[in-house]
Amino acid sequence: MLGGIDPFILIASLIAASVPILLAALGEAVVERAGVLNLGVEGMMIMGAVTGFMVSVATGSPLLGFLAAMAGAMALSLIFAFLTQVMLANQVASGLALTLFGLGFSSLLGQGYVGVKPPLTTAVPFGPLADLPVIGEILFSHDWITYLSLALVGLVWFVLNRTRTGLILRAVGENAEAAHGLGYKVRRIRLLAILFGAALAGLGGAYISLVRVPQWTDGITAGAGWIALAIVVFASWRPLRVLAGAWLFGGLTVLQLNLQAAGSGIPVEYLSMAPYLITIIVLVLISSGKGRALDAPAALGQNFHASR
Amino acid sequence: MLRLEKRPAPSRFWLWAAPIVAVLCTMVAGGLMFAALGKNPIEALRTIFWEPLFGELAWYFRGQLLLKAGPLVLIAIGLAMGYRAGIWNIGAEGQYIIGAVVGASVGLAFYPAEHWFIFPLAILAGALGGMTWGLIPAILRVKFRTNEILVSLMLVYVAQTILAMAALGFLRNPEGNNFPGSRNLSQYPATANPELISGTGLHWGVVTALIVVLLGWLILSRHRFGFEIRLAGQAPRAARFAGVNPDRMVLICLGLSGALAGLAGIFEVTGPSGIISPDFNVGYGFTAIIVAFLGRLHPVGILLAGLLMALTYIGGEYAATNLGLPSAAVQAFQGMLLFFLLALDVFGNYRLRFGSGRAV
Amino acid sequence: MSDLLRIEGLGKTYPGVVANADVSFAIRPGEIHALLGENGAGKSTLVKMIYGLVRPDTGRMTLHAQAYAPTEPRAARASGVAMVFQHFNLFEALTVAENVALGMENPPPMKTLSARIAQVSGDYGLPLDPARRVGDLSAGERQRVEIIRCLLQSPRLLIMDEPTSVLTPQEVAILFATLRKLAAEGVSILYISHKLEEIRSLCDGATILRRGRVVASCTPRDKTAGELAEMMVGSALSAPARQPGAKGDVALEVAGLSLASPIAFGTALKDIRFAVRKGEVLGIAGVAGNGQDELLLALSGELRTAPGMVRIGGKDAGALRPTQRRALGLVAAPEERLGHAAAPDMTLTENALLSGALRRGLLGRGGFLRWGQAKDFASEIIASFDVRTPGPGAAARSLSGGNLQKFVVGRELLQSPSVVVVNQPTWGVDASAAASIRQALLDRAAQGAAVVVISQDLDELLEISDSFAALNGGRLSAPRPAQGLTVEEIGLMMGGAHGMEVAHASA
């Protein structure tokens, strides 16, 4: 059944395919570690996708596009931050609102861009390295965003586990009252975490519209933000496991596309619902496994208001 | 310096003032958005909110109002029950689709026979289909502690694929020249869900929605189950202390909201939409989330919110043809409404104070 | 000798509440100074102002003869003021060392810090493993984390807020030795408590607060506990009246109750057995976190057990849910008032319905609610238990702790129960409300109910119990008659010193 699919190309393309969900899930893991549940990942991704697309088409520069994508998603996340951190609104509802608004607003912005081709984001020139057999294909054939996303996994891991900043962030996500009692600025820390998460979600969204597809259509993220949210749970909020989760889902997507292209006997519909079904199955497997609520940050989803 | 201070008791005034102020704020912000799009904001707002009700074509639009509000209200009441209990079904769109597909399959299985029971049977099948789809995340949550938000949403994408399979495959109209889409259920008398009073938009789905509003209100305010729902949402531990079985609550709430979404789906496909096509669903399942919140998760509020949201749909379409306003603008407009509402909700439980109270 | 900290005319007003007014006192270096007052007397607000968590409206403070006005805890710590909170500011999922680091301005690298924690904990007789997760520690050990966090910053003033409520008597003795050693080293200690004997044995001076104002200051050793109590409460209190009556049949029997905890970092119950007769009050002591919450859940029916483990009136209730256990006559009042015993945002009428629906017949046909009767029931509770509130339409969260507790206890006792289980019935409640709650429990026992009181307040338990047992690590000691028990015996039942040792007197 796998005949006609080159496993090395498959690995190389799963690395590329997983970049958007990897970035978004990594950012959301940081946000949730700070105790904030932002269900607006899908909305922030698609805002990043559209602003990144518009700016890179206008300027011809993918770099400026990616920067704009981060800015666009961060701007949108400020609404969420204001609602949940200042107005103490329910985080689940605010996150949903962010996604609904993001989907509508992005298609409003992207109206004139359907069918336009964005400038090309090129692979990093590794010269002869890229021509190495097997390794060249897998390791040295990617664009710089891919390498950046991998570097960010390491960076987030390091900051969370080895620095004082990370310790404070985790403390805020564990027990906001106690952190406040020790004099930490809970709201400010959470705001910064939300912005960081938004920047990565925006970057991931732009990677879809500028590299993966590359073009603009309404609803282009097609649930990637929700899969990213599932990956965070899957990864027990740990960066390295986020990478594993993203590769697993990226791999499934690529495999599914390859199977379709290879003309396997399985109907297209079954294959295209596979990533979502597998997400559910994986959620079931990890949720039923351990006892203590999967090491979720203890204050996840709870708003903090400094009473007297 | 401004700061928030918790009220000793929730404010009844803000409970109902918040949605009204939110609508006003959204009109201002929406006007600015329309202006940014190069449209005359007053003209745009008038086209969306005034014309459908009182303009020249009001005779047509007024009927559309109930037609569009019906499914929104039906779905939103089911969602609201769950949201009040802290159970987050956001996959109503999927339950809506499955309800329509299952109901239509049952109805069309009899084609071209004529029996009185076909329509009720199809409706029942639609409700059961939606309920089954809603029970999947419920059972997974009860059995395996999976997150119902993610599962119910993933099932929307699965449902959309099933819808495509139905429209292109097992329900495709054999006499349809290979065009995607099923036979027209509203033109098959045994399954038709016609307008009951001409020009009003009133069909069986709308009637059901109105009955559900009444029942929902009765349950929430007068019945033990409604009390348990509110308790489970506000204070889960107190609910367990009172004897509420949380697992049962999850199953009932998700099953119920799935069934109501399924009903909305089958009423839509046997009536206004008529055929199962890959894009017959227009996002009612998602918009209903806004309707539920805007209506304060209260059945009567939801009825009003559903009508308002229907108005933005109709007005938005009208503005799209008349003023060239992009149709996505309405979606953004609806999202904005939810933002303002969530922000203003804070005043229900907190009040603003001036002056510095503490070092924060 | 000049004062370390001098407080002059400090005041703080919240809307509708004067938390503190015109509070003045001073602490000398090396002095252990008591801040004595009832719950709600304004002690917490006062120390929060000293620690920079709350800004005073009026008055001023001087530290080391310099103006002192901390705007945040960081500033207070920089000035040498440290605080051990009553509700620990700890992070369960983090390690001891990480928790300590979070309380310091410029913590050294983790390795150095761990070594210093080990050293200080040895010096002061507070053994602690820096690598352990705080969630796995006992309440006493958690307090050590807080204390060591303070000590590592070499404070000049150490504030301790109700530190002994989580300790066994033996642990209290060791803590006092540590505090005396610190005082001998020149550290001033501001010791907040409402426990009079402790203050008499430990403190050099005392400031007594009532309704936010200083009502007296004294040298506690020169006063009797009774005199201190009168200054604190403002009037003499009478002990509850007891009529020792005949005990009836066994109404509640627990046998071999073992249960995993549903709470993160909770304590599993291990082979618990006891029986309570009609008319008997069983007091269950124990330091917080030794299985009290779990025991209440297992008795109320929120946690179900294997058959035979819990019997109510002779009937096996192990598999029954809360409502079914109520039908058998068992009522319960959990420790946490807001959120567990009552729904904060709901009215008193709704909260009366919460647990009273079945036994008070508040449900009509088809499960419809009888709101009228529910409101009458709420009014009855308010009237018979002297709950201060505008009426049954008030939200539960608008009541003060004492009033809400009276409401919750009243709601359960007015259901003519045959078995009553309460956890921490007077925690955080002012003295007069506490006295009336204890009296109500005794009255109910006299009317023939079996009563189980779980509490950390030993004085309370000795006052009202017929028999006495203690929870330690999820195990229950064998119940013994309460009369004639000494504090030392009780302490040993509670687990003794849990491996602590007296601070080395090397200073």
C-alpha cells in the first residue's frame, strides 16, 4: 500500500508539514503554563496567515510578511488579554470569540488576495550539504522558518526549565494567588505569555499561507489551531513532547496526502477525516492513561483578581 | 486610578444591561469598521438593521427573520444548558450536519412513497443523529476524561467530510445530472417542512424552537434539573455535595444539545434549504454560540438574541448586494458583538472604583 | 534600646468596612511581639500593610528609625521584613528549592541554594529535602519551607500569621524553640494568633486588636488566659452547656474504610474504623491534610466506597450517593464554606435547597421545585441560628464567614438528622458564632443524633467531644474517651513531632 512513497521524502515533508502546528502549539504551551487557556489559537493563526500574506505580497518580502503575521496575531490577542486579564471574562468564551472574530475578520481583510501568488520563501542554502543522500533531504532542505521553529523548541524548553523567568511563569500558572502574595505581577506575566503565544501562532499561520499552500483562501487554517491545542494536551505541556506531537500529526497529514496521491484504495473522504479522528483517539489514549490530570498547570483557565 | 471591586452580590441590572450596551458599542465599532472599508457607516447600519424590518422589501425580509432565527434559537438553547453547567459543546455545527444527513437519509429512504409518518420519522432520526454526535464527546469525557471542547470540535470536521460523502455519494440525486446534492426534500411532499402561514417564515422548526424556549425556561427556573445545571456550573464541588452526578450531567447536556442541533439541521434541510449539498450548512452551529451568550444563556434572552442575529444575517446579505459590503464583514461584526458582551459582563460581578486601593 | 519597627496611627478602610483605625505599637529588636485578636479583628490587614501587600490610608511606619512605606512585598523584603503566611504561598507542583527561590530577590544557582537550604534546615531543626515536590509534603513540612524561605534572607523582622494551626503540640514546641533561638539572635518576631496559652508561653509583649483598633497592650505572661480572652472578645464567654445523657444504639459505623484520594496531592484513607452512638459526639483531631477532607467526602457520599465500609443506622451505605445517604438521616457540612458547602453566587434560598431539598420536602411532583417552601426554610435557618443577613434573597458570598457558617450548620441541623458530620465547624469564625455553633451541635447530640466533629482546634474538640480520635497520614487512631486525655497524649495520637527536632542551642 505504501508503494510509490519515498520514506525519506516523507520524513522531510513531515518536518515541513508540522511547522505550523508546532509553532502554534509551542506558543500555546507557554500560555497555558502561565495558567491561561486561550482557545483562540485558530483565530490568531488565521490572522497571522492573512496579515503575513498581505504584507509579503505588498512588499515582496517574506521576512516582512512573517513579522507582520506576528504583529497581526499579537494585536488580535490583545483583545483576548484585555477581556480575560482586565475584564475577567471567561477564558473559554473569550477564546471562542477570538476564533470566530478572527475567521470573519481575516476573510474581510483577505478579499482582494484570492488567487494572488505570494513571494517565495526559499530553502536555506546549505550548498553541498543539501545534496548529501538521505541526510541532505531530511536535514538540509528546509526554509529558515522550519529551523527557527526547531530552535524555538529548545529555547522554550531552556527558558521554562532552566531560568528564573521560566520558574516565575510556571509559578503563576500553578498558583496565581501565591505568586501575587510573593509580589509577582500576575497579570503582566500572563499578558506577556499571551503575546508570545500569539506571535508563534501568527508565525505558524503565515507559514500556511506563504509556504505550505501558498496562497490565500478563506478559512485556510482549516482547524490547525485546534489540532495545536490538542497537541498541547498530548504533550503534557512540555516543549519537547510538543515537538513529538507535532511530528506525529504532521506525519499523519503527509501520509494521508501521499496515500491520496498514490491512489490507494481508501476513499479520499476517509483519509481527509483521518487527522481529526486520530486527534480524538490520541486524546482518549493520553487522557485515560494517568491519574493526576496530566500535569496540567493547576491554575489553568482560572482568572485572577487581587482581592483585598 | 481605576480598579475593579467585587460586588457582594451579582447585579441584576447589568445582567440585562450588558447585552444592550454591547449591541450599541458594536454598532459604533462596526460603523467605524464599515467606514474603514470605505462605506458610509450610517448607510451601512441602516441597511443592516433598519431596511429589513421597515424598508420597502420588509414584507419579504420579515419572513426571513423567523426562518433564520429558528435554528439559531434551537441550537443556542441546547448549548446554553451545557454552558451553564460548565460543559462546553462547541461542535453544534457538526451535530447540526449529522442531524440533517441522518434525517434526510431516513426520509429519502421512503422516496417516492407517501405516508403521514415519514416526516415525523425523519425529524426523529435527525434528533437522534445529532444526539449521537453530541454523545460521542460526552461518553469520551465520562469514560476517559477527554476534553469535550476539542473532541466536539474535531467532530465538526469529520461531519463536514461525511456531509461531502452524502452529497456526492450515497444521497446524491440520481436524477440530478451528476450535480452534487440530494433530492429536494422540501419538494417531496412526505418530507416537506413548509411555511405554515405564508409570509411569516413560520415552519415546524420555528414552532419547535418556540416550544423549546418555553420548556427551557420552565426547566431552568422551576425544575430540579435546571437548578442542578446552574449549581454544577457555578460551584461544581457544591453540586457534588448536593448529590448531582457530574457524569450524568455531561451525558444529558451534550446529548440534549446534540439532539436540538440535529433537529435544527433536519428542519432546515426539509424546509428552507431543501437539499443536502456540500455547503448547505451556513455556520448556524457556530453563530449559535454567540446567540447563547448574547441571550445570557437564558431561553427568553436567546430568543431575542436569535432574532437580532438573524437580522444581522439578513441585513448583511442585503448590504452585500446593495452596498457591496463583503459578506465576511457580518461575521466579524458578530464576533465583535461577543467581545463587547464578554467585556461588559464584568460589571455584573464587579464595579468600577476610582482611586488607588492597593499596590498591585 | 530603640525600636525596630514603630507603627503610628495606621488605618485602612474598605468600602463599608473599617479594617484598621489608628493602630499604634512598637517592636524592639529581639522581641517576640504578639498581635492578638479574634477572626475579623483586623490582624491580617495590619500585617499586610507592614509587608507591603496593602497600602495604608492613614498613619506611618518607621523601621530602623527611618520612614518605612513599602509599596510591594519586594520592598518589604529588601528592608529585612519577611512573612510566613497562614495560607502558604507555595506552589505544589514545584520543588522545595524552586519554592524557596521564588521567595527570594536574587537567589543563588539551584545547587548552591539547595545546599544552603539543607544547612539552614539543619541549624534550626527544620529538616527538609530541597528536591522534593511541595505537593507531597505535610502541612508542617510546608510551613518549614515558608520559614526557611524567610530565614535565608536574614530578616530583621519575621511576621508569622497563625503558624500553629497546622502543627501537632509537639511540633509547636519545636517551632517555639526555633523562634526563641531566632529572637536570641536579635530577630524580632511579630506573632499573630488567637491562641492564648501559646502567646503566654512565647511572647514578650502583646498588642490586642478588636474591630480594627488597639484595645490594650500588655505583657502576656502577667495575665491569665481568661483576662486575655476578655480583652480580645470584649466580654466573658461561657463554656457550652452539656448534659451527659445516655448513649443509644450505634448510628454510624465505619469499618476498614480505605480509599484513594481524588484530590491532587491528597491523602489516601487507610483502614479507618470507628462507631458513633446516638447522643455521642466523636471528635476527630489532626493536622490539616491528613485525610480530613477525604473522610468527609467518604461519609457524605461524594466519594463512594466498597460495600460494608460505611453503615448508617445499620444499613450499608457504601455505594449510596449523597441524596440517598440524606434519606437515611446523615447530613454533612464540609470545611470549605464558599464553593463546597454553599454556592457563592446563589441566594440563601437556593443554598437552602442545595442540601435540604429531600429531607425538608422542597421538591414537588415531577421534580419541580417548591420555591415558596425553600424560602421559608431559608428564613427559618436565618431566624433560628441568628444569621445576620438582609434576608433569604441575599447571595451566599455576601455573608461574613461566621454568618455563612451558622447558615450552613443550621441548614444541616434543621433537617432532623440522625447522623451529623462536620469538618472544621468554627474555622475562621468569631468567638460568639463559634460558641453558638458548638452549642447547636451539642444540642443536636442531646436530642439523639450521632455527631462527628472533624477539627484542628484541640480546645474545641476537648470541649464538646465524648470520645476522641486523631487522623495522621490517612490513618485514624483508636477512639478513646475524651475525658482525662492530656495534650501530650493527643499530640502523640496526631503523629507527634513528625521527625522534627529541637533547634540546636548554639547561638
